[in-house]
Amino acid sequence: MNWINAIIQGLMLGGLFALFACGLSLLFGVLGIINLAHGDLAVLGAYVAVALLPSVHSNALWALLFVPPMFAIFGYGAQRTLLQRSMQSGPLTTLLVTFGLSVVLQNALQEGFSADSHSLSVGSLVTKAFHPASSISISYLRLGILVAAVIILVTVQLFLAGTSTGRQIRALSDDVEAASIVGINTRHVAGVAAAIAFATVAVAGLADGMYAQFAPTSGSQLLLFGFEAVIIGGLGSLWGTLLGGCVLGLAQTIGAQADPTIGVLVAHLVFLAILAVRPSGLMPATVEA
Amino acid sequence: MSEPLLDAQDLTVRHGQLVALHEVSLQVSAGEVFAVVGANGAGKSTLLRTLAGLHPTHGRIRFAGEDITRESAHARVRHGIAMVPEGRRLFRSLTLEENIRIGQVNARAGSWDVAACYDLFGWMHARRHERVSHLSGGEQQQVAIARALVANPRLLLLDEVSLGLAPVIVQQIYRVLPTLLEQGISMLLVEQDVSQALRVANRFQCLLEGRTTLQGTPEQYTVHDVEAAYFGFTAEDAS
């Protein structure tokens, strides 16, 4: 029964990883940007909640109402200014710019909030759980994060598939120049894609802050798990991102079930194994030549 | 005399140190098919891409009386310039119908819509949900034309529409052009196939190494004159 519990915990942890990876996958799939500041942006989202909530005891769920919209605006602005300009100079420049952004964010957060760990309060929700069997415990918070991840990924997928702006984003990811000659304002549409990516990373940061403690330097670890989920799932595939997150979460909890000290190591080893066997991921984006 | 629909003056385009176009001028009137011919590397596609807004240029471009020299590519679509690019450049992750609909995002008002394109190309409706990568080259070319038409252009830029297609398919595509002219769409087409271009064009311009070597109506010149301008022969070379 403990193994079944490990699988359930792994799936719920996978939801958090998928949330992290969603924005990463979107930015890479649409704009070709490898955002090295992604993890730090998630941490920034959590710190924005710390700064703007009335007290440390305020329920952080309220932050979901204002932090993601703030990040959407931030993402649009960052794309239209910093990222757009760097993209014109090539992918290496974009990589360096996002690395620079990562360093700036970490240092700014350390200046503003010290190096101490923080967490976001969700009241009694953090300990509430239900027990479908004696050795199975399902936390409402963790289940909520998994459900949120699925809802966000499905919504983004439906948006891309079923709306005019979504089609424009997909066209942009196929061929930027052709998109411009059919009348698409490519800079605006890229900004919209970045806005969605930044909003999802804000949700991921808030979820992580409710789930665990965070510090200004936590972003690197989050980025690593986000990248691994994207690569396991397949670059540019949102469904693959969800699958990648779940595989990573399962590997970690099942590894930890075997030996509590090797959970994270097992997750990284599974990532390496999948990369070696299926470099394009388990569900690569089905773009045909 | 009324102002031409498109008036491009002294266009000069550089790719690094290379001058791809050197002070090229052309005018296209409403209701006209204008052909730009020339060998590989003559600057034909660069000229079309410049008119579509994909290359910055020295010189001046006026369209329907407005200066559009500094306008972006997507803004030029709104003015009424649509392009069928070389190699089709369809969006591979989109279906046939999505590829056509995407051409409407910055469209002018007009009679061309998805249904009108299905009327023009009868086979499309039944295959509208297929990925474009499943279509043949000729079918993809027709989708690219439909995608440009739904923008309701006043000027259609056609870049090497016959490239890589079987002659029978090329004939099918060229048969559509008179219908578009009847609907008030002027055309500026770039072709390596000189005889094909001159059959449909009212006027033409020949480019060689980024410079204009000949221009006029097809009736003004013999095939020999055009070939000489196309390859850069002098009268002595030819004899």
C-alpha cells in the first residue's frame, strides 16, 4: 500500500513540476527562448505575494488573484523590450540576457528580503488531507495544485487550438517571417505568448511557496526540474509537459520510497535515461515537415 | 494620368556588403499583371520581399497614394498588399482551413473569405481539416494563394509560384489568375520561367544582378531581346 501512496504523491508532485514547466515550454516552443530566469521568476512571484499580502498570516490563495495578472503584464513588457531586442541578436544573446536577469532577480530578492527562507500561509489547508485507505494520504493542497496544473495546461492548449490569437501564436512558432507577411503583428503576439508564460510561472511560484519554503536562491533548483519536465515530455508539447512533470514526480517519490535519501537522485537519473533513449521526449510536438 | 497603384522608386537593398538591389524602380497600375523576370540571384525575390516589408530599403515606396516605405510587413497587408511567398511558407502545425483563416487577421473589408476560396478551389472544402503537410506541392500552393486572397488585397505579390511544380499543376494555378484580375486584384509576379510570365503579363521588367536591364510590354521585345537582358548578353555575344 505504501507504494500506491508513493505513486499518488508522485503524481501530485508532478503537477507542481508541470506547472513550472508550462511557461518554460511555451516560451521555448513559440519564441525559441530558453529562459534561464524561469525559476527565479517563480520565486519572485512568491515574494511578490509576501510583499503585497497584508500580513504573513494572510491566506496566500488571495495572491492568485493579483500576482498572475501582474506577471502577465510584466511578461508582455519584458518580451516587447528586453527579450525582443535580444532575440534580434541571436539565441546566445537571449540565453545571456535571461541568465543576467536570473542573477539580477536573485540579488535583488536577497537585498529586499534577506537570504532567509519564507513560506506562504494557506491556513489549515496545508495540513488537511483525506485518507481513502489506511496508508494513503491525499493532501488537499497538493491535489489542488495537480488539478490547477491540469486546468492551466488544458486551458492553454484550448486557447492555442481554438482562438484566433492562439492560431497566431502557433503560426508564429512555425515561421515568424511568414506570420508577418500574412498580417500578424508578430511582436504583439510574441508579447501575448510571454504574458501567458509569465502568468503560469507566477502561479507555479505561488504553488511552490504554499507547498514548501523558498529563498532567493531557490530558483535554480526549480529551473532544473522545469527543464527536466519539458525535456522528458518533449520540447514544445504542453501535454508532454504534463506527462514529463508526472514522470519526474513519480521517479522522485518512488525513489524516496525505496530509500528516502535518493529520491531526487532517482528523478535526475530517470531524466538522463529518457534523454539517452528518447532525446526528443516522450511526446514531442507533432510538427511534420 | 492617374497615380499608379504601386510606385517604387530607386530601391536599394543591401545584404551586408552585397548590393542585392541597385536603384530599382517600378510602377504597377490597377488592373495590371506585372512580371519581374531574371535568373537566379538577379534580385527578383529581394524586390518582392522589399515591397512586402521584409527588407529595409533606401528609396521610396508609395501604395495607393500613401508612402509605405517605413511600414511593417503586417501593416502593408492592411493597406492591401498580400504575398504568396516562394516555397509557400504554410504553417505546418495548422490545418488547411486554419492556414487560410490566419490570412484574415489583418484583412481589408472585401468579398474574399474562406467560402469564396473553397468556391475557387473546389477540392479544398473536403480536406479543410487536414494538416497542410499532407497536401501535394500544387495543393499547398493553392492554399498559399487562398491565404493571401482572404486578406482582400489590391495587389498580390506572387513569388515563383511555379517553382518545383509539374507543368500541369502550374497551368492550373495560372488559370486562376484571370479570375483574380476580374475581381480587381492587380498582380506583381516573379518568375524564372520567362515564357510563362510573359504570357500572362501586361508589362514586365527584367533584372540582372540587382539592376533593371529591360522593361516594357511583352509585345515590344522579341524573345531574343528578353533572353539577352535575362542573361546579360550583348548583341556581339549573341552573334
